[in-house]
Amino acid sequence: MKYKTFAVIGKPIEHSLSPLLHSISFELMGIRAWYTKVEVGKEELGEFMRTAPKLFTGINVTIPLKEEVTKYLDEVRGVAREVGAVNTVKFEGGKAIGYNTDVEGVRKAVSTQIEPKGLRVAIIGAGGAARAAVVAFYKDNEVTIFNRTEERGRKLAEEFGVEFQPLSNYELIKEFDLVVNATPVGLGGRGVPIPPEALREGQVVMDMVYNPLLTPLLRNALLKGCKVVDGLKMLVIQGLESEVIWLGLAPTWEKVYSKLLAKLAQNREN
């Protein structure tokens, strides 16, 4: 039986956990498949996409290529059209078909702590990750975007018909049920997107940053008595949604998440 091959592309790519995540999943399912990472910048993307269908069954796409890759696809399906970004590509019948699993990733990750319906949702940021979060929540909840750069934040808010507040008004965040950090602030354990006084007991706080697992924001949230959702849950869920697109099946996210946590702890010890 022929091996199925997959890859994640982006730049930088060396710290991606996707190969580890998918190898754990393939092993759990007993599937003969191989997953690698390939550093591809915007200038190399066209050439890569011409050869990729001969090499791969499917690919994941990360920063800075999620919008750019749409130029090289035959079709864009589902919420990817609304988000304007693709993180999963399936090569099928000579066609490259684009999907977005980030939306389902953030929605399902939040669902581990609260049902995301009828909530007041504060989304911090206005980039690609924030777009996915807005699409995940704006239809069933009251969404407000908080962003440092007013022009960019207002533009995203107007596009989806949601509210906007400058991030300098962070004290308003206390009034929200769910707070989502969709900025890179906190990556590597450095900095917080909002100060601790912006949080209150009983809120659900999600951080899309997954390195470290317990970011400074989530640490502050726990000290305030909030429920927290780490970015690794979202990473695992969106990755397994990609497998459903490529293979038609995937293990439960809880199994992969616990094995991934154990593997990361083991790697740290070594």
C-alpha cells in the first residue's frame, strides 16, 4: 500500500508542531502516512504549488501564505471563502481545493469551556487569526474587536458588521463573557495583550498562542478565577479537521492532545 504524504508550508516553519501532531494521529489510526514541513516564502509559493500535487495528498498552510495561496487554487470551499484565507489544501482529481479549519478549531476549542452562543465576545487583534475568530462567533454572539491600530480594526469590524473598540479601552473587556487573544503577543512567554485588570472572575479566556502552553495572559486569567482555553487545543482540533478533509476520518482530539502534551514534556526533559 502506497504511503500518503502531507506537509505544512510557511516561513518561518522550523518550530511547527504540525508534523508531530499528525504523526501521533496517523499512528493512532494505523494509517501509512508521512507528514513533513517545507519552508516556503511568498516568492517560492507559485513554483511549490505547481509541483505539490505530484508530491502530496494534501498540505497545511501557515503564516504568511494563508491569503496568498488562494491565487493558486482551483476552488475555495466553505468558510474559507468568508475568511478569505486557506489553511488546508486537498489535491484531488488534478485540482487543488482550499479549505479553512481554523474557524472550526477556535469554535470547538472554546466549546470545551462554554457553549459559544448568545455571548458577549471580545476579540483582540485584527489580523488573519482574528478574522477566523470573528467568522467563528459573529453569527451567534455579540462580537467586539479590540485592536491597537484603529484603521485596521474598524475595517474588519465593518466588514462583518460587528463592534470596534481601540485597545486603549481595555477596561471594557471586563464586561465580556469570552475573551480571545488573536495576536502573537505572549509568544515565547513574552508580554500580555491586555493587563490583568482587564479580566474578571468567571470569564472564559482563550489564547491562540500555544507556545508556551500557559501564556502570561492565561496565567493572569487563572489567577483572576477565569476558565482558560490554550492555543494547543485549537491547533490539534484544526489539524484533525484537516485530516477529515484529506482522509475522511480522524481520531478524537482529546487522545491526540494528551499524547502531544506527553511528547512535548518528554522533549523538554531531553
